[in-house]
Amino acid sequence: MENKKRGVMLGLAWGDVLGCPVEGWRKREIEEVYGEYRELPAAYPVDKIAEKKRRRLRPLGLHSDDTQQAMALVQTCLAEGGWNRDAWKSILVQGMKQGAWRGVGRFFTEALHRMRKGEMVEHAGSPSAGMGAAMRIGPLGALYCQPEQADHLWQVALESSLATHRDARAAGFAALLAHAIALLLQGRSGRETLAALPELARQGEERLQEMSKQGWRMDEVNSSAIREAMVQACTWIDLPVEAMRRRLSDWARPQLKEGFTRAHPNQGFVLLGGLHALLMACRDDLEPTEVLLSIIREGFDTDTVAAIAGAVLGARFGDAWIPKEKFYDQTRIEAYADALVTQVRPETPASFLKQEAELTDIEKAFSCRK
Ligand SMILES: [Mg+2]
């Protein structure tokens, strides 16, 4: 159990780091530079990379927003007194003031600006059905993995998600993912876990409705979409990977915002990228590393989809498969993985923000050099 809890943090970080070199690239572009993308490169093949993309490269092995926000969640949960949504707001706003956050999306930044101006956490979320809440949620499933902690897991997962994402699908899927990780840590198989998710999604809908009545600002765009997706998804898990991806795209296409016609399985929409990650990570026919590489080779939001899958894979397979020595900030990432076992905060919030701000400066200096 302990190495599986560690695996949640380390798997998340490894998916993030492994996907980072080709974040936002198209499949064809990845193939042109790397042939078959098979590992974290030892050095960037800079000559082969177009200048526009070169400027966005970060030090190899350095974690991005997915991992640092997961660390911030762990910080908040392990503070004295436990989870507190105002403490979550505080670390998010402080992180922005100190330049800690890197590689973040527009919706995350806008939510933080609202909080900074004094908006309540309950009203700050952006109208996004993206993966920004799901990408950081994994560690919550490890911190509160016991069946008797399910209530608390719902509360922390939904509150932390709605704070930045007020679309019920983004928060609902993130919370569902946290529960999936808790079930895996309780010893259920990937298949058993998937089978439990439609009913859990129904519970999530009820909780979201309850929170809406309590004053949480929320966009309930097709609030049953997650449950319906999970019912379908259980029937796709035995299909070959390509066929599974086609079903996923076909199912999600009508749900896309107007103007988005491409339903790519790694697109930044929870019912595409998020569900793709969960399904890939629950399959029985691929090794964990192959799951991540297969996701990343498809392009688009590579690091985030791989981070979500990595957290689930860690909960299934533990941490032995993860090459920790490839992390740029190995010591701290391992300390956060240990914290999921010991429930002891690995550093102070001040230290967390300072360290992350320094890494962000390092990333900036690196991008300028290219
Ligand atoms: Mg990222």
C-alpha cells in the first residue's frame, strides 16, 4: 500500500515530466523530431526543433503546473487543522504574487485574479471544463483513501476544484478521479474501479447540487455528462486502443464548445483528455510506461493527460517503474510522495512557494537561452 501511495505522486510527476518536451505539439511534429517518442530525451535535439517551439522548452526533467499544483494541494491538506478552502485560496494567491506558478492556463490565472481582488473561493472559479482540476487531484485519493474518509474526499476534491473551475463537469470528473485512486489503493482492480464509477458519478452530481444550493457558483452544463460518459466508458475498455480512442472522440464531439470541431483524445476537455487518461491507465494490456508513451505520442496536451494517467498508474502499480533520478527536483518530489504515506508536511508553505518560484526563474532563464 505504501509504495502505491508514493506511486500516485511520483506517477503524476513522471507523466508530467515525460510529456513536457512535446507539450502542445501535434503527433506529426513529434514524429518528425523524435521518430518514435520512447523516453525522456537526454538532451533536446535543438537543431530539429522549430524556433517557435524552442522558446517554450524547459529544463528536461523539470515538473510543470500539474505537479506543482498537486504539491500545493498536499501542502494545504497537511497543514495544521487539515483542509481549509481559505488556506487553499491563500496559497494560490501567494503563489501568483511570488511568481511560483509556471505553464498555467488562462482560466487558472483568471480565477486567481478574482481571488486576489477579494472574491470568495466559492465564487472565484472560471467557466472551464478543462483538466486543470483533474491534473492535480491524484494525491487527495491517497491522503483520504479509506472508505470512512469518502465524505471528506468528496468535500476536499470538489471544493479545491470548483475554486478554479466552476464547470460542474471539471469538478465532477476531478472528484471522481480522486475516488478512483482511493478505490485502487483499497485493492480494487482497474476494471472493478471503472465499474464503480457510474454510481460514484451519480453521488458527485448530488453533492454538486447540494454545494450549488449552499452558494457555490457553478455552471451545471449537462451535469449528468460524467455519469453517462462513465457508463459508456466501461464498455470501451476491452477495445483495442485505437478503437477506444475513436469511441471516446465520437462520444465527446457533441459536448464540445461551439467552435471546437476536433475531438482529439488529448484535448484539454475533461471528457476527452481526462477520460482518455483514466481509461488508458485502467487497461490491462499495457505496461505503465507504455501507457504514458502511447498517450504522449498522440500529441496535444501531452503532459497533463500523462500526469492524470500517471497518478492512476501509480495507485495500481506502485513506484518501482518510475525513474526518479530523472526528476530535475528529485528530492522534493520524493518528499511529497513520502508525505502521502506519513501525512507529515514535507516543507513549510513559505519554503514551497520560494522553491517553486526559483524553479520558475530557472525555467524562464532556460527558455530565453534557446
Ligand atoms: Mg503542465
